[in-house]
Amino acid sequence: MAPSPGPQESASPDATDVWLPIPPAQIDGLPDGLTYHFWDGDEEFPADPARCAFYVVPYMKGQAVAVRPLPEMPRVRVVQTLTAGIDHVAGALPDLPAGTVLCNARGVHDASTAELALALTLAALRRLPLFVRAQDAEEWTPGVYDALADKSVLIVGYGAIGSAVEERLLPFEVAEVTRVARTAREAPHGPVHALDSLPRLLPHADVVILCTPLSDETRGLAGAGFLSRMKDGALLVNVARGGVVDTKSLLAEAESGRLRAALDVTDPEPLPAGHPLWHAPGVLITPHVGGPTTAFLPRAKRLLRDQLGRWARGEPLEHTVAVAQ
């Protein structure tokens, strides 16, 4: 983890403003000596952006809102997201003052996103959308449906969220969990394979769960080649970012009936009315709700209190993912 400068080290003495997307009065334990402003993406800024040293990006307000004040923040030293992914602000990094650190919200969304990954997996395997539609039509639809038990699951993106997904899968008596990340390493439950292992791993998985960040390396990762290597009848679950999956290729596989999918994120997003993905056979869609649950706010407040405390004391910040050059 790269060391993160504190305000006394790198911000000018009068740049101690902190912009928060949560009202400061609602966050217990914020350090003294800083000036807090509430801004959650409103048209009007709450104060002079030039005095902002620590900027917390509004949550789930889109890229345009996230980066809008940054050109007017010449003294900003920290940009803190409340998301695990940083793709909505990463493009602004080259224009930030040298030394500005970009931190993500690792740990804030692990529980919520892992819950949804499991819920989508179970709902798709057990065909719950079919039963909802049958209930609406007052139809009784018995049959034999897939269980999660005895399935082989491949997790692509084995960070904090991927690890949390595995912890929730294991009690369901899956046959095996295979882990893939950018680089190979050892993890408590077994080896983590590198991304270049996917071609040999995909044909053996009944369920593939995408948890990887969106980057140049992972954009379109689940494209035609990736999907063609998945076994017939396999389920693709995406709780990462829509851009990790090539929508056209996924549509072709779903419309042929060869693959199924459960998606919390799509490309494009929001998915527009009339898009064929809405009605593709075997596709379950939720509207990017992996993170925004009742679990979010207490974890986000705890993160901000801890990060601001570290920054005020001149200690290295946690979850630093990039530093402006």
C-alpha cells in the first residue's frame, strides 16, 4: 500500500475542508480541526472547491457528478470513493494535483454484494422468476429444478467481495469453488489462479460469478471467447460492472438457450426500455442493487471516520489504489 500524505504534510494550511456525501452530524467520531461540508451531488457546491482537501465522492450518482468539482479543487489531497470500483473517477486522476491519493471503499460492500451474488445464483438456479410469473398467472408449476448443492463455482475477481462470496457459498455444499484473480497466489481456502488460466477453468464450472473491478484488462473480459468456453447450461452471474461482459455476445448465448445469466449490472446501464436483454430467455436482471442496502450506511460511516482520523493524524490511509503523478 502506498503511503498517503496527511494534511499537515501536503495540503496548504488553509486547505482543511472535507466534502462528505453524508451529513457530518450523522457520523460520530469525526476528527476535530477540519471543516466539514455536506455535498451529495447537488447543482450548487456547499463551499469553495478550492479549499477542499479531502473529497468523498457522492455515492451512486454517476461519473459526471463524481468528477464535476475536481477541476476546481487545486488543493485536493484525497479522493475517497464509497464504492469498491473506482472506474467512475479514475479518468480524472491524471489531472489531479501530484500526490493526490485515490482510495476505494474496500470492505464496505462485501456483505451486501456477496449476499446478492448468492441470491441471484439461487434465484436463477431454482427458477424463482418462473414461479413469480406463475403466481401472477395463478398457475401451479411443479418440476425438478437445479440446486446449488454439488455445483462447481468459478469466482472471477477474488478480492474482498470475491472472498465474501466464497464464504457464503461453502455452507451450500457446492462441489468446489475455483478462484481467479489478476495474479496467482494462495488464499485461506486454496489457490487463486491467474486470469490467463480462465480458458482451461471455464469449461468445468456450472456457475461463473464475476466480481472483478472494471479496468482496461477486464473490460469485455466475458466476451465471445470466454462465453463459448462455458459449459452448456452454465450460469453467468455478474455483480462486478456491466462493462466486464460483452452484451452482444451474452445475448447470442442466452437467445440460443445455451447459457443463463443473472445480472446486477449491465452494459449499457441503466438498461433502456426496449433493450433485448430485458426479455432474453434465462436472464434475470436486478438494477445495480448489490451495494445500496441497509448494510451500506453504517459501514460507510465507519470507513469515513477511520480514514479521516488517519488523515488528520498524518497516518497512511487504507485502501489506496492510485496516486496522482
